[in-house]
Amino acid sequence: MKVYTYSQARQKLAKLLDEARNEGEVGIKKRDGQTFVLKPVEKKGSPLDIEGVETDLDLNSLNEAVRESRERG
């Protein structure tokens, strides 16, 4: 993990954020010796989350299609 001083981090924050995204984490060391870790937050979501699909169907047509598929099953 690469460690930057507080002053360096303040001057190059965008670079540090990119580096944390690419490398996993970077450290920031204060003058008093304390070191902090900057790392990206993992995106949490359901495996069932899916993007929507654009269609030309109106609500009634969509409902009818679902109804028909349920009758077949």
C-alpha cells in the first residue's frame, strides 16, 4: 500500500481516489504519525437486481403476456 502525507493527499485527491480504486487502498499519514486508509466501498446489491428493458409494450399488453405465460405453465 502506498502512503501519502496529508499535504500530498489534499493536493492530489482525485489521483488518490483513482489509485485506491485501481490498487484497492492507499494510506494517508498525518503529521502526528497516525495513518488512515482510503479504499473504495464495495457496491452492494441483490443478485436479483437487473437493469430494465425498453419495449414498445403498454401495460395492458404486458399483463396479457404474463397471464398467457402463466396459463401455459
